[in-house]
Amino acid sequence: LPLSSAVYKLARILETPDNNSIWVWLNDSLFRYKPDGSLVSRVLLPAGEALYDGSWMADGPSDLWLVSSDTMLYRIVNGQLAAKRRLPFRRPNFVLKGHDDDLWIGTIEGLLRISTKRFLTDDFTVYTSENGLPKRPVIAGVFDREQNLWMGLANDGLLKLSNQSLVTFPFKDIPP
């Protein structure tokens, strides 16, 4: 097929922490399956809101948080779209839940934080170069066992956010 007429579908797969559900994200739909392969539910997003790119995380056995490249944050509860909210930054790369039940979202413009309990009403806490972040996209993140947030920066190194202090580990300082 010529590139202009081809339809691309990229499936992403996520297993829930209890191992009782497998989610499949395919463009404008989310599908929840049992481990035996039987379909449990399908979540269809509103028209025009396809999830072609973004990130997601399981929050218990039947709940999800998704961030899409069109700057939307979605909450899926018990297999249904429960709420959505526009992000203040574009191109989210990851979404994580911290020990304090806050969501952390890494984007090409910085880092966002918001309460899971009040995400529809609270303002996002925004971390950018004005707060000490390097002017690089935040492309990956993980919490360690001490609940420090480690982030990977595009071509620039690692960051560690610990008790509101930020430590940078530039790639240039890492031996080959």
C-alpha cells in the first residue's frame, strides 16, 4: 500500500497488578481480557480522541490512567471512561503513581504532578527549567524502593528527585 493510504495500528499490552486482567490499547479503544483470552470489556473513547501515542499505567485490578499525545489525561474505572482532563504540557512520555497517590507525568516540556483523588479540580504542579530541570524532554521515569523518582532525559543523562531536591547525572560523566 502507498504510505498515504495505509492504516497503522499499534497494540500496547498491560497486565494488571493482580494478574487477573490484560489490557490491550489499540488506537481509539481499550480492551480488557481475562488471562484465558475472553473479552471482559471494551472502552471506546469519544469520537476524534484516538490514543495513537502516549503512556499508561494500571492502578489496581480494573483501573487505568492514560496520557495521550493529544495532551489528554484519562481515568478508566471498572472498565469505563470515568473522567478526562487536558494536560498543560504536550507530548507526555510516561505516567507513574507515587507512594503519595499523586500522578507524575513526564513530557517533552517538563514534569507534571497532580493528586489522583482531586485530579479534576486541582492545579498541576509544574516542574520545568524554572524549577531546576534541565531544558530537555523527560522521556522515562521510575520510582525506586525509597520512592525517589528517577527520570531519563533525552540525550542528557539522568535525574533523581528525592525529598524535593534534584540531583543530575549527566551522560558525559558516565564512563564508556
